[in-house]
Amino acid sequence: MTRLIRHSRSGAFAVLAIATLLSSCAAPSRLEDSGMTFSKEPLLGKVVWTDLVTEDLAAARRFYGELLGWTFEDTTGPAGRAYVLARSGGAFVAGLVPVDKRADGVRLSRWLPYVSVADVDASLRQASAAGGRVAADAREVGIGRVAVIIDPEGAVIGLARSSIGDPDDATTSPGPGRRVWTELLSNDPGAAAGFYGSVVGYQSRTLQRRGGEYTMLSKGGVDRAGVLRNPTADWSPVWLTSFGVADPAAAAMRAESLGGKVLLAPSSDVREGTMAIVADPSGALVVLQQVKN
């Protein structure tokens, strides 16, 4: 991943600004969701939602709509801010949160996942005790309770406890246009696994993969996320979200034609050529992961 975009470490303030905004935008009032099914019990440790914070909402709608086949519904968050829901087929797959560009040029655009926890407030206390920071305190939204934290390395992630049940594994099964995986790019995978073990309750194990070790995070015997060692200290730790495509090479070319930038083209040296990393038109990183139709 030697061509992965470098994120400015001066973006810590930007992360805080994003997190504060998301605490008032995430999880709007419940909409028509007959194409989805929900678990009776929380699926702890599962990434149950993902928001795209974007400085160019119109470009993001066009980019992801044409690249991943999403359709969109305009709505508002609890504070009356604009919030756009993206669908793939009958299921909601993401939210789009518009933000203004910063005068200093620091990029705000990024994907931000939310993980299911048993008690958001308790997880916030655990995050603080383990060296993390609370970026957006716990609050009630339309369908539950959410908060946002920054881990000790500076990666940002949301915490959620749904009041209607988590989208079940059938609803969120990988497919074209659907979320496939979520992983943390970390300078210290062992420490990161320990932190998220404290906050989310993950169990971790180390796998040997081409290119080095990979840390798998699981809960209840189910793999829910991963930790990938950062290949260079110049890059800031970040949570990466993967969406499914049939052909990563073709999807990467399509992303470029839509105003994105290919940062890592499919290569046999990286997961047997099954993935590409691109930046969308406003700079948010997204992984295009091969899945079968």
C-alpha cells in the first residue's frame, strides 16, 4: 500500500469538528425499512452503520450512485441538519453528512463507522480510561443512543446502541454496493486490539497473510472487523470501509472517470488482486472489494 494517501496529522481538530457534527446528524427518525430485518438482541461488535462526511454532497451522490448503484433519500437529522440516506436495493447502507470546507484546507471528508455496544455510556468511560478521547458525548437520536470517540492513535469511530435492533447479518450480507468489511489502519495493532477489546469487548487473534500479520477482531465467535498494520508512520491511523464490487479493476477505472483518484490499484501482492483503494471526489478513502453477484 505504498501509494496510500497521506493524511495530515494536523487533522485532529477536524476530527473533533466532524464528531460533534455527527452527534447531531447520525441516525435520523426511522424511515420505511421493509427491505431490512433487525435482530432481537444487539449484535455486539458489529459495524451497524457508516456515515460519509463529505465536503461535496452533490459530487458524492453522483460518484457513489454511479459507482455502486446507490439511490438516495433526503432527510434531516435530529438537529434539523441535512442528512441523505443511501440505499442499495431495499436496504439502507450509509448516511451522507454535508460539511463546509475549512479555510485552512484541512480535509474533513471521510467515512466513519458505528459499532454496536451494549452500553454507550459505559463504553465511553472505558475509552477514556484506556487512553482514548470522547469526541461527541452520548446522546439520544431517533433510533437509539450514539457517541463518537477518538482512539489513542487518533482514529475516529462511532458507538451505537439501537432501540429497534441491529440490522441483522442477512440484511447486511456482502454484495455489490453493500458494505463488505471494516478495518483499522494502525501503527500498533496489538495496542489497538487491546483498546477496542476494552471499549467494545472484542477478542483478537493474529493471522498470517500475504504482506504480513493481520489482526482479526471478533465478538461472540463472529469476525466483525480487522486491524491492518500501517505501512508508514507518515500516514495517520484511520478506519477503512470496504464496499462490494464485481470487478475491482473496472470499478477503480470507473471511480477515476467519476472524479475520484486511484490510490492502490488491484495487485496480486495485496489480497490477490481482490481490492482497490480510491479517494472519492472530496478525498474520502474507500475500499472497493471484490464480491460475487
